[in-house]
Amino acid sequence: MPPARRRRRTAPAAGDDESAPSSSADLLALAITLLPATASAAAASLKTPPHLKHTVHSLPDSHPVLLSLPQTLALAISHESDSGSASPRAAAAAVLLHLLLTHPSHPPRWDDLLRPLALLHDRLTVLATDDPPLAALAASCFELAWRAAAPGRDALVAQTLPYLFSHALTSGSNARPLLRRLFALREALPLLDYTDESISDFKMLLLRCFVSPHFLKAEEGRKLLALVLGVSEGLAREGLELIRAQVGMMRGRRAAVVAYGEVVFRAWKDGGWVRGEIGEQFLQGMVETAVHAANKEVAKATRRILWAFVEQKAVAGVEKLVFRLCEPVVFRSLQVANSNVRLDALHLLLDVFPLEDPDVTKDVNDPLLEKQFFLLDKLLMDDCPEIRAVTVEGLCRILNQFWEVIPSPTISKKLSKIVDDMSKDSCNDVRLSTLNGLIYLLDNPQSHDILKVLLPRLSDMVSDPALSVRVAAVDLLLAIRDLRSFQYNKVVGLDTLLSSLADDHPRVAQKITKLLIPSYFPSKLSLKEACARCIALIKRSPAAGARFCEFTLSEGSSSRSLVEFIKLAVTLALSPSGLKSEQTDGLIIASAKLIKSLSDEGSSLVGLRECFANAKLKLLFKTAVSDNAQAALLSMVPVVSPDDLRVLHAECMDTVINAAVSSKQEECQEALLAAHKLVHLSGCSDEMFEALTNILQSKASCFSEIYGLEPPLCPVASSKRKKGKSLKKTPARSDDVAGNKSSTSILNNEELAAVGGASWQINEILKAEEMRAAFLQSYAEIAYSSLKVISQVYIEQCLHFESLDLTPVLAYLSLATHSALQDVDQTDIGCSESTTINQSLDHLLKCYDKFANGSSTSSATALNKNEKSAQHEHPQHGTLGENSVKGTINVIMLGTSILKFIVDTTTIKLVHDSKVRCVRFASSYTKYAVSAMKGHHESSSFNGDDLKDILILTRSSFTYAAKLLHLVLAGSTESSSPSPLEEAFLLANNLLDLVPAV
């Protein structure tokens, strides 16, 4: 048996006696002993010691200590009041007083406790500063007395209310509990004498509450503010003025303005001062401000104050008040000359509609209602588009809400005007409001019968020039689709929808997809039936069907069903089913778009990769006819065949080379970009770069031999190219390099198109950051020298081209810029030391000087000698007289491009030493443009299209030349040598001459 455990005796705590205190003084002394000495200074709240609480609450109600305790507490508090400082004795007295008020079994003897409570109440203001925990405990005592309806409780609120209001204003996010406590004391607010001068500080405190966000956010706070407006005439006036000022400053703070509206309405409803003349003056001022405010946001905020009354029209007296305030102002303001006033008055009328007098009969109100509809009709034709837009949408809202009480002829007249006239308004916002209003009106089932007849007249709005209107038109169709009594295809024909789906903005196309998806890829039918419907859509309109597939996943179709559709579409595209080429291309593009949508879902791609195995990609590429289909197919290779990116390498290279040596590059740009990307991803960029540079080098060699120029660098065979795969070369023909060397026998359309095609691809490669570095590293030098020769020919012979393609020149400038930037990055040299840019710029300016001075190579003479044969065999070339207009356009195109290059490179500090020469070039070019345009103007040789091109180019030239002038003058100093000021002066004069010439 284990030994008995001994009980451990502990020494009793201080003051822990077996017997109760013999007197109230002893109890007070015990309380002083048990309270921490620093409690009042350091603690956030004054906590009652458990032992003291047990001692007080265990005493019977008739115990002498409890009977004499209130007098003792009064003496203690009175003594502390005389000393003027807080002490543990006062804290102990407050704790004991609180224990008496919260005794669990004995109700307080209010006759005895009123004196110590009153003495403590008189010291509350001092305690709030000297001893905040003691002040908080004292305030809770006063609240207990108030809630218990203690006799004489009115004497305990004069200091309690200011204390609690002040504490609520400074409590931040913790103000909600204090607001609840204040609301419990709401009946004490009218007890104070607000006309007494001594209460002025408390009145300022109450007014501060009107700008406190904590009071406005909490329901108790808003109710308190409403009560404050009703306690005195002065507070009502000052409070409403404060609200008026705050509404004028808040503008966008909607929640605060709505809260003020609720406060004012509650105060009016309570029947205090706000219900009388003071409140009516305030509301009349709000109506005037809502109509005549200079700022729209202020007018909008003011209407929100009034809306608190409008939405409570069912409350007795509110409708009459609204009518009395608004009727004279609204009707007068709707017909003034100021459009802003008319607009604000319109907003107010729409808010308060119908504006009726509740105290008169229907016969009296009917003319008033007709007057309102008459004014709305008039505003539909207002000169201000914003007023028309608001009126349309407002009328639809009125018809939706008051359909039952508006006569049928009036409804028909209004809707016919909206559909027939407002839908064709010249302002985009008015047409948009028409659609938005009709969407809102559809919420009323009683409107459906008449809208079935009217809405088909809006079918053209799906093709509206404004994107926002087209989006709203499809939103209207979506709203119709969800109504059983409507069929959207009777409003807008399917062919129109498919045309928009194929060609419109993605926002519109996605909404049309959402509209059509229950019909053409429904989830409620079997997968086989859903796929068959989608295939039928693609057969009907391949472009629209492919666009439909682009958004099916985002509109809720399952990835599993889309994978099955892709398999079916690929099988159908490869089968000899008699499909038209555009239908086959549509199936391929649709599959590619779906694969792109599914690219983030790994589980779905496993089955797709199996579907494209066994050379199906090559077969599909042979099947694809259009550029879009080939581009789509190339773009999906990295997704469906990530392990064999070279599966279509030969086809990509054929696309690149064929486009570069023919005149068809403009028709296959999308496929070219996709081929570039795929070749780069497969690691075969060098082969593509070499093919393009060889084409450029071949053409540049022909040009250099014809015009006697320095030949470009010879290409070096790439060691990375596979054996047996020789690149297609385009050598010069024997009759081109021997015999007659007329420029017209060489520069035919095919040759120029080949140069343009290869240059365009080089330019696109330079734009792609992932390919640019590889190209610049190995092929920049050959491409640069070839483009240099080609650009020289284009500049010197620009007057002899009927249509000049600037692509080679732009590629030359782009290549020079990127090469210079790469040199700067790799060598960390200063930008101004870049030689590539300076060499290119020097070459361009020399070529232009040759052209401007008429000192072209002997090819110009050859051109004049063979003028007749050139006109007969090559109509794209002509004499300077016949082609002078086109030649002038060519010169201005070149000049604008060179000016842009100069400004761009100067801005990034790649040009330093040639600024004077650049300004001289700009001056010479501007002078030529002025002279040429004056000459053509005198001979009236410009037609409409040529004049438009000239104006656009001249505007760009003027902009770039002005920027160059600014850059040169900003970077020049008095010690600059040579000084650019003289050349800058000449350029400025020529720019001024250019303005009247244009």
C-alpha cells in the first residue's frame, strides 16, 4: 500500500484572512492592498482581483460592511477630489463600486450609490487624462446605472457622453464596440442643454463624428448621427452644412455619400429639426446642386443624397416632399441652353420618375406624366450625344419598371423610336445605350411580345463600326438566347453571325462562340453528335468554324470531348471525302487552335501525340492549301511532336526559300513566321540563315555588276548543313551580266520581289530576340554587305521605280542598328564609338548626295538610251517625266526612312561625329521635298491617292526633322566644332517652307 501523500501547506497571501473584513474601511484597505501599485499607470484596463471579488460578493445583503460601504466610498472619492490627483485609494474605491453594481444576487441600493457615482462622474474628465484605466472603469459604472434605469441617472451623462464619443473617435478600427455602447445611451443625448456655452466643446466633438469614417461605416454610428441632428437646432444646422461640404469634396467615395443620405433620411423620419424648415432648406439646396453643379461628380454625389428619400417613397410624406422640391427645378432646367444643366436635370428626373403629387387625383397627374414623356422625347433628339445616350437608357429603365401603368400606345411609340432612330445615331455611345437599355428591358416579360417584332431591325448592329456596340449587340443576343419565347437567329441571321465570328475582334468572337456553343458543340448531347455538329459548322463556314474552336475550351467544353473532336477532324482532313480545299484548311486550323488551347493540359496531349504519329503531320502539310492552314499546322508541331521538331524541316525550308525567290511573300507571311520559329526550335537556324543570305548575296552581285558597284562579300558554305541538301541558288543569267547592261533589262518584278522577300525575312528574324543573336553572330557581315549594295541601287535609282519597296533599305538600317548594339554590349565601349552605325550612315548620305547632285553611275545614261525599249518591255519603269509623281513619292519615302534612322540612332547615342552632316542631309532633303511638291502642285499632277501618301510621308518627315533639330541643338555647345548652328538654321527655314508647300 503506497504511503499517504502529505498535503503541502502554503502561506496565506497578503490580506487572505479566514474572516471577512470587520468594517468598510478595512475592505477599502484590503482593496488597496490587492490592487497592483502600478495598475493605473501601466495596465490597459483596471482588473478586479479575484479574491476581492469573492469577498464582496460573498457578503450577505444585510452585512454591515456592505451597508456602510457606499458612504466610505463617497468619502474616499471626495477626499481624492480635494487632493486633485489620482491615487490607489480612488482606484480601489472605483473597483469596489463596480463590484457593488455587478453583485450577482443583490440589486444595487441606488439611493446609497448615487452619491459615490456622482462624485466619480465629476472627476471623469480628469481621470481620462491622468488615469485612463480608472476612467474606463468609471464609465462602465455609469453605463450600468443608465441601463438599470437608476433614479437620478440623468446626473451621470454630462461627462460620460463626451468621454465615450471622444474615445470612439480615437479608437480607430476598434470603434465598433464603443459605438454600440453609445447607442445604448442614445436616450441621454436630448438631456443636455445644447444652448449652454459650457457645452461648446462637446458640440464640436459631435460635429467631428460627421467626418469620421468609423461612424459612417457602422449602422450604430449612422443612427447616432441621425439622433445628433435632432437634439438641437444649432447642431442640425451645423451638421447639415458639414454634410453639404463633405458631399462636395467626396465625389468618388460612393459609400460615404450613401451613408450621409441614410443619416439625413433617418433624421427627417425621426421628426426632429430636420423635418422642419432647416431640413427642407438643406434638401432644396441639394436639388439645386444636383442640377447646377459645375462638376459632374458633385452632381452625382448630391443625387445619391436625394436617392435616400426617393427609394423610400412609400414612407408617409416622402413622395410629397420629393415632388415639392423637384418639380419646379427639373421642368425648368430640362429646357435651358446649357447642356450640362440639361444632363444633370435629366439624371434627376430619371431618379424621381414618375414625378407626381400624391395629394391630387389621377386626372390632375396624367398631364404631368405626359409632360415628362414629352420632355424625354425632346431629349432623345437633343444636340448633346451624352444627353441622348442617357435618355435612351433611362427610357428603357422607366418602361421596365412602370410597364403596367404606361399606356400601350406610348410604349409602342417610345420603343419604335428607340429601335428605328436611336440605333442608327451617329454617336457610338447612343447606339451602345440603345442596346444596353433593351437588354435591361428584356428583364420584364411583358415586353417580349413587342420586342419580338422590333429587335430584328437591329441585325445590322452586329456589324457596327464601334467595337463596344458590336459587343453589346452580341450581349443582347445572349440575353435573348436565355428566354424561351425568343429565338436569337430570328433577330440576327446565322450567316451574319458566322461572318462576324470569322473576322471580328476576339471579344466579339468569344461572345458569339458562347452564343453558338449550345447549338454546335452542346454538352447535353452525345459526343458523336456534338462533334458532327461542329464539323457541319466548319463545312458551312471554315473560317468561322475555326474561330469557334478557338474559344470552345474557355467557354466550358470539356478537354476530353475536344481531343476526340481533333482526332475526328484530322481523320476527315486526310480522308478522300470530297471536301473543298477551304473546308480542309478549316479543319486543320480548327485543330491547331484547339491544340493551342489544350497545350497546358498534359493528360490531353498524350492522346493527341499518338494521333499525329506515322508521318501524319507531313500528309497534313501537303493537304493544307492556304497560308493560314500551313501556319497553323507549323505552330502546333512543338505541342504534338516535341521529340521530333524536325519532322517538317524540309517543308519549312521550302516555304522560306520559295517565298524569298518569288513574288508571293506577301501572301504567306504568317506561314513564314511560323516556319522561322519552328526551324529555330529544331536547331537548324544556320541553314535558314545561310539560304536567305545567299539569295541576297546573289541579287546584290547582279546589281553590283550591272551598276559597276563594289561587289558584296562572298558567302561561306556552312559546315552545319547536312550533306546532300544543297541550297537553291539564283545565279545571274548570262544575258544579265554580258552584253546590254541596261537597268531595265535586269530590274524586273520577279527580281525586285525576290530581293524584297529575302529582306523582309531578314528583318523579321532581327525582330525575333531568340533568333537575332544567332544571326548576328555568323551571318550579319554577308547580309550587311549585300543589303548595302542593294540599298545603294534603290537610293540612286529611286526615280525610275514606279513602286518602290523599301524592305531592303529598312532591313539594312535594322541590321546596322542591331549590329551596333551588339558590339556595344559585347565590348562595353561607349555608344558614340560605334563604327557600324557611322559607316552605314556615311554610306547612306553619300548615296543620297549622288542622287541629289545628279552624278549617278553610267547606268543612268544607259537608262536614257534604252528608254523606249524599257517602256515597251517593262512598264513598271518609265521616264522621269512620266513617272515624276511616283519618283517624288519614292524619294520622300526614302528620305523619311533615313531621317527616322538618324533620329533613332542619335537618340540612343550611336551617332556622335556626323550630326552636322545629318542636319545638312535633312536640310537638303526638305528643300527637295518643298521644290518637288511646288512643281507638282503647279502642274496639278497629284491625284487623290498620291496626295494622301505625300501628306502622310511629309508629316512624318517634318516630325523626324524637327526631332533631329532638337537633338542637335540640345547637344551642341559654343565650342562645338564644326558648329551645327548654321546648318540648323537652314533646316529650320526649310521646315518652315515645307508647311505652306503641303
